[in-house]
Amino acid sequence: MTTFLQQLFNALALGGVYALVALGLTLVYGVMRVPNFAHGGLYMLGAYLSYAGLTLLGLSYVPALLLSALAVALLAALMERLIFYPLRNAPHVHPMIAALGVLFFLEALIAHPAVFGPDFKQIAEPVPGIVTVAGVVITWQRLIVIAASVAAMLGLNFFLKRTLTGATIEAMAQNREGARLVGINTDRVGMLTFAISGALAAIAASLIAPINSVTPSMGEVMNLKVFAIIILGGMGSVPGAIVGAFLLAFAEVFGGFYINLDFADVIGFAMLVLVLTLRPQGLFRRGT
């Protein structure tokens, strides 16, 4: 039971990170109908900006995280305006190729020796040490990841459900043309959605960075997983993104521990194939 609870905490922490990244991606798809393949690049950039804030600017962990989230949010909004907005009436393959181009550009930029270089970076845990609860040993960083990811998800839910700006995002996700006809500024909502997406990705990367190493290719791996998550949960579905994120995390952690760690990723994607075979539209229908 102690071992089971240990893996449970690990899965909750990993699922929280997956959920934050997947929520941003599914928001963009739900509102803009754009599969943003550059999302992994924003995730990677968030981790590096937090590292820069800590090492180059001398900030503490929380200010570095917030600065990273703000910078990536601004970059994501700028990316929407300069790249995706001009392609809004182009065939769907055009924004997909453009997004891949942004992903590879960000990776090449970060990996350049004059910037950060190709070697991995490590961020120190802001609260080092472990805590023991009922015989279960867990690091403080994983507790921080769980608490912060839950707080971010609750904050996003409050924003979408209880604010006027959040209501415009939901209206645009349900019917873009109808939202425009009733006076909603769809261009501004599109930029805001990209900004929220970028901020969530940066927060997730900054939370997991003290546990995992920071590398230029970390965005590609996350891209594969979050696209699997939103397909599993249902494209454009916010509840589906959260459920899919935790399902994938639980499959990876428990499958890797009880079967074989080398097959952790395989087990997660096998679950995706199984679910889509039984329910091709995903666990949840598309919606806000």
C-alpha cells in the first residue's frame, strides 16, 4: 500500500503538468480550430526562461515562474497575430506547417551555443527535501506541483465560468460566427486564448523543471503526449483534457512501475489506441 500511494503521488504530479499543457492546447483548438504544433516549443521556452530568471537575473523561484509565464504569454499572443491570423482563411495544412516551423525554430534558437546550448540544464528545487505522510515519502517539489496545478486549473475554471471575458471565450468556442455577430471581438479573443495557452505551458514547464532536466527537445516529447491527451479526451473539450491528462499519467506511472519502466510511454499510447477503438470521438464530445 505504501508503494501504491508513492506512485499515486507521482502520477498526480505528472498528471497535473500534463493537464496544464493540454488545457492550453485544447483551448486554442476549441476557439481557433488550430492544432498548434508549436505548443511544445512554448512549453520548452517556459522552462528555459525560468532557468534564465533564476541563474541570470538572480530571481527566486516564484518570480522567475511568473516572469516566464508572462513572457511566453506575450510571445504566444504575438505568434497568433503574426503567424496564425494571416493564415485564418488558408487551407488547414498551412497553419499546421507554420506551427511546426515555429517549433523547430524555437528548438534551434535555444540549442544555439550563443543562447543556452544543446546540453541539458537543471533547476534546483525551491524547497529541497522530502516529507513523509503515513509512511509515504514524497518530495516537496511534487507537492508544490500538485498544489500549483490544481490552483491553476481552478483559477482557469473560475475565469471561464465567472468572468465576462471568459464567457466570450466560451461563446467563441461554441460558435465563432455567432459570437462575431453579437459584437464579440473575435480577434482579441483569439490573441487572449493563445496568451492563456502559452502561460499555462510555461507554468507547467517551470513546475516540472526542478524534477526533470531542461533540454531543447523536451517540447517535442510533450507535444506528442498532449496531442494524445486531447484526442483521448475529445478535441476541444476542457473536461476531456483534464481527464485524459490524468489517465495518461496514471497509465505511464503505474504501468512503468508494475510492468516495466522502459514501456511506460508505450503503455500510455496503447491505452489511447484502445480507447479510440471503442470510442473514436474521445471520452468527451467537443465543447467548452
